[in-house]
Amino acid sequence: MRRILDRSKRVTLDDIRGLYLLILGRAATDEEERQRLGADRSFFSVMRTLIGGQEFRHQVLKMAIAGRQLVHDGLSARQYDEAAAILPRHLRVTAPPKTDQAPSRKRNRKTDRYMGPSTHRNTAGASWAGLLLAAMDSPRLQDAFEQAVGRDTLADFRTALTLLERWDRSSIIGHIEDLVSMVCRGYALDTDNPDRSLRLDFFVNNHFIGGTLADLTRRDLQERHGGHGRFGFEFPLNVPPSVLHAPQLRLQIVEHDSRTPVCRPRNVMTDRANPVGYIQRMARDLARLADKTADGGALDTRDTSDLADTLARIEKALPALEHYGAVPRHDYDLYASLYPPRRPQAPLPDSSGISVLLIGDTPGARSAGRDSVDAQTLPPLHVGAVDSVAAITDSLVAGLPGDHVLLLPADDRLSPHALEWFAVAAVRYRDAGIITCDHDYHAGRSDRYDRPHFKPCFDYDMLLERNIIGHSFIIRRDRLAAACRHIPAANTAWDLALLLAAVEAGGEDGVVHLDRMLWHRTAAGDDDTPETRIADETAVVTAHLARVAPEVRVTAHTDPFDGDLADARRIVRPAGDTEQRLAIIIPTRNALDMIRPCVESLLATLSLPEATDIIIMDNGSDDPETLAWLRTVGTDTGVTVCRDEAPFNWSALNNRAAGLSDAELLLFLNNDTLALRPGWDRVLRGQLARPNVGAVGARLLYEDGTIQHGGVVLYDVGVAAHEAAGESCTSGLYLERSKLTHGNSAVTGAFLGCRREVFEAAGGFEAETLRVAFNDVDFCLKVREHGLKVLYVPEITFNHLESKSRGYDHQDDSKAERALRERLWMEKTWGDRLHRDPFYPRVFSRRGKAFAMLKAPGPPHGPHTDRQARPGSEQ
């Protein structure tokens, strides 16, 4: 007899609506409601159907286990009540009570980042993860889950829901921003107590691997959440071997005391073969298409589509693959083993054209240097030996064959293809007096290498203050013969003497850098006493400047912020024409708590106030206290206040202010800055008095003393990044760069000095398109196109509160969209120039922190140089 359906258990419209909300996280459509009711099915039959469907598997189950936001989170309080009602009615479990304790997490849709509690409470009161967890206590629901997805997946789902429910109810927020080569970087903070730095515990596949304190400065988060602003962290993932080889690694970070998850879990990529394998699969796709056309065949529509898809995948994947394949700089020995030196692909000349002089080599004896020369894939024209550099005379050099000479200390080593690379570079750059290369250090007979010196293009200003090049170069034979007279007096600083002599003879373009690791120095070769070396270098620089710029002085390196560098110098330049007027231009709107201290700090630290104009561009202030101060500051201090009611446009405000002044020197300054050292204006004037300097930037510090700006690096993603951001002043970043004057492709507009003639030649700031961001980078690139230098000068040190008055672009959707438009304009306008920063060695990744990660070497083509024209001699 046909079974009679129990109408009391037949699914109702309310049941269908509740089930769709609970299981799928969305409302049922009218058609779905009609279909479920028309099928005359029971509640549990509909429930099993939804749980077994693809939508639940992909949109809810997999997303929750991956730690992503539940699709339910966008539902309303009324919909939460509809779903909660079916728990006691059919599942015989109690729904969790509503509370006022659950802050809602606001997600940035473009970055998928959770920015922390929003200003409103969760519309449901209790979290959807908690509601699903309560429903999972029902044996009937558990049975349906096990039948649909299996017991193990059910356990993973419950674990994920537990973490999500705990995370939803916590005031602790965080994000993993960068996870490359087993180094994790991000932030974590307690929004209820932002003055507390959180201690974090790290787990990989539920194995505890260590902990750290989130105490790195994050000004962007401080502006949003208040507190002391020390929320950032950086942690190396030391995964035990028993876990490292698991099919998948899952990183989870929890707050130490409460065990609350800080952020969503994250997959960890450890196998460097993965990116290679991905590229190989795409290469096979391309090879298949190439085979079809090899014999004159044609691609059909489907093939053309496959080709376009494969090329698009390659283009999209390359930056990420490059970054994932990078190696931390402190793991340089691993990097050297992964990427041994390669031969150049460029055609080789008939001979190297290079003679080698071994310094300190005993005739007939074997040395590391001689062995490495004998092993060269392109032999030298001649190998000689001298007891010391002082024995090199012009007559000896005149008798050497070839156009170039390589001076190799006997304990140093060359890479096997070094002379090939030097020979190719010598042909390409025939006018170069010296060709330098990268170098590292080896320890005696060990094959281990460390302390890599990956160098930017030749930087004369940095060389004057600190010699990072050393003797790893070849020199034209005629230049060496002419410079022999300087060598004996230079003593241990003979390499610096030859470099500066090359500049005197051929200008700064007379030195070309070859970005290849060709030279392995020995630590034993640096056994000169530091005091002797420092004294010799100071004497060499002093003698050089006496010949080319006698008004310039050399002093010991002293700095109250970063400490003294024993092996560096300060180059003190006169202030130039002190009658030239300097106009300091400061846009502002309201923000009296910033503009007043800014102006007061300037007035207290100027050395030449009588030759300085301060111009405040008031962009429509309406705060009564600010307006009152602006009215009085002009009469009390002589500051000029100009009002501009137009919508905020940083470029237009500064352009207009520059036009209102006739000052020969211009300084564009943010209102959220503070001058910290007296006499900074003399340093600025001295640099701008040099005809080959176009723009000058300063060292800018956060309030806690860490660096906010140490120059600008051109990046593949985001256009530009600040060097040394977040670093201690004493760290020096890489090769002590942040402590030294050096060249950059750009400096920040928060402090940007230039001569009026340079500003006008560059056309000012791009006001039509770059209203807020990238206008400083665009301006500096135009300055460099005119053959002028852009310098970072740490002797000028200011505090910078970084966007405190205007806010951060990524925290406002409209500002983020505007920033995206400006970035796209920069990419369209400057193209490859944004991807070829000569002051940032190509070996370093252009994602994450500058100078932190070593990426795989590019194709072994020619040298990486900066051959820009530099009008005028060095002054």
C-alpha cells in the first residue's frame, strides 16, 4: 500500500526560506520556493539536497575551510531570525542568543582585507558562524553532512566555523600582507586597546612554530584605530621538516593570551618548483600551438582563444611567480647555490682585451686569484704579478697588452665567466673608464659566500661618503697609466683613488656598473686596520675635491639620529648664493594642530630666515581657530597666506604658489612635517647650488623615530615605494644607504626642493591628472629626463606624520579609485621607466620591503647601467 505522507512534516514556505538562508547563505528565489513546495518533500529531504549540492560545496564549505568570509555575513537581522527559527522547530537545538558584543568586520572588496570593526554592530547580533555551529549539534544535520561530504571534511568545517565564530566576536584584527620565501609580514591589533602590542603565536598545520611581538610602526593603522601605532610584525616561518613536506601547509596566527585568531588562515608556498612547474605547463600549451603552425598550418578559432588565454595567464602570473620564487637577502648563500653565474648571451669579442695583474702574488706559487684566472672561460691577454699596488707604474702599464686592466688581489676570486662579462661590457661602453661589478665575500677555502654587495648604478655622491664599490672593477689601460701618480699616496684607498680619477677624466658617465656577481672578495683581503683605511679614504676624497670643488669640505660622519658611521664621511658644501630667496610652500586646510607646529619649527631652525619666504596655501579652511591663526601669523612672523577655495588638488596648489613667488629656490613641504635640526636650509641650498642637481629630498621620520622616507624606489606594483620605511635610523637599511646621501629616481613631495628654473623646465606638477598621488614621482622623472640628479640627503631630517591631515587613500573607496586612475596614468605615461630603476639593483624583488628579497636573475644579456646625460662637471 502506498505510504501516506505525514503532512505535519511536509516542508513549509518558512522552512524553505530558513534552510536556504542557513545552508546557502542566501534567500531562495521565487522559482526555487515553488519547486520545493511543489515537490511535496519533507524538511530533511530538502536539507540533504541543499547540503549535497555544488553551490554549498563551493560557496560555503570550501570558503569556510579556506578561512574566507561566510557568504551569510551580508544577510540582515530579519533573515538571521528566519534561519534561527528552524533550529528548535526541526533540528531540536537552540539557536545562540543575540548579543551586542559582536562587531561587524568591514571588508575592502578590492583587496579582500578585513579593515576591522565598522562603526555599526553586526545586524544579526550573534554571528552566522555561531548559528551554523549550533545547528551542527543536531544528529540529523550531522548525518546529512557526513553522507554528503564525509566525516573528515565535516570535522574541518566545524573547526573552521569555531575559528570564524571566535574571530567574529573579538576586537582583535589583523592581516597577513606578505608571505614570501617563508617570511610572513602583516599587522595585528586590539581595537579595544590599541595601546597594547599583541604577542602572536604562529601555527602551521596546527604545529606551533614560534611567536613574535607585533610592535612595528604602522601609521596608517594608527590613524584609523588610534593608540601607539605599533601594530606591524615580521616573522620567519621555521617549519619543522616533519611538517614541511606535507601536501599543503596552512598558516594560522593567534593572539597568545586569548588564543583568538588574528586573521584568516593562509596557504604557505614552500616548493620553488611550483612556479617553475606552472610556467612549464603554460609553455607546453604554447608549444602545442607552435607545433600546429610549424608546417604552415593555421590556428582555428579555438586555438586562437587558447593562445590568448595562455598568454594572459603568463602575463598575470609572472609578477607573483617572481615574488614567490624570491629568497631573503639573509639567505644569500642559498641564493648563490640556486642561481650560479651564467655566461652572457651577447656575442663575444675575439679576445677579452683584458690584462690581469695579481697583487701580492708570489711568482710560481698558486693562489686563489691565479686559479680563478686560469679557470676563466675567456682567457685574459696577459697575467702578471706585482708585490703591491704601489709597484704599478705608468711604464709597467704601458707595456701591458689590451685596452683594459683588472687588478686582482691574490686571495680574491673571479667567477668563471667574469672576463666574458667584462669583455662584452667593454665593447658596448667603449668610452667608460671603469666598469664595476657586484661582489660578495668568501671565507678562505670555503665555498660559502655572504655579505653580497648588489650595487645600483654608479652613484658619485654615495661614493664620496662611503666606498661600497671597493676594487671590483676593470679600468682602461690609459686611465690607469694616467692615475698611477695617485696610487702611492692613496695607500690602502687605491681603489677609491682610481674611481675618483676616472670621474675627473671622464665625468660620472666614465664609470659604468655591470649588475652581475663576478667578484668574490676574501675577508682576509680586508685586513687593513680600519683606522688606516678610513684615514686614507678621507685623504683621497679631500685631495679629489681640492682639485674639482675646493670650496667643499670633508668631515667625519656624525648624526644624532642614526649614530656615527666610522667608515663614512660627510661632504659639507657651502650654502651657495645666500642672497637667493628660498620659498617654502605649504598647502593646508584647517589642521591647526599641524600647520602651526610646522611653521614654528621652520622659524626656529632656519639659518637664513631673512632670505626665506614661507607661503601657506589655505585650501578653504573653515575652522574658526585655524582662520584666526592664519590672520595673525602673517602680521606676527611675515608668513604669507594665500587662499584657494578650489577642491583639493596638491599639484595645482603648489603650482599656483610657485607662480606667486619670484624666489630662485623652491621647497614644497607638507603641513604635517616638523623641522628637527637647525641649519637644514644651508644644506638644501648647498645641494641646489650644484648645477647638475635637479631635486632634493630629506630623511623623514615617524613620530617614534623610525624612517618614513629614505628616497623612492620605482616598483612594478603601486608605481613607487619608500626606501627604509619603518626601519630604525641606526639600521642603515642596505649598505647603510639610509645614512648616506645618494641618488634616487624620485623623492617624496612631502619635502621636495628644487631651483625655479628646474621647476619651470619640467612644467611644474601635473595638475590635470595627478591631483593627489604620484605627482612627485612624475616631476622627478621629468627632472631626470633633463639630465639632472634627484638626491636623498639625510643631513636634512624632518618628522612627517604621513597623510594625517588628508587621510590614507586605501581607507576611502573614492580616494582608492582616484589613486588607481592616477597609477594607470603613470603606467601609460612612463611605461618601462617605472620598471627600470637604475638606483635599485635588478636582483631585488619589487614587491614588499625594498632591498629585502632576491629574485631569480633575468636573462643573461648586457649590463644594467644608468647612462643619463649629466650636464656640467661635478661641483
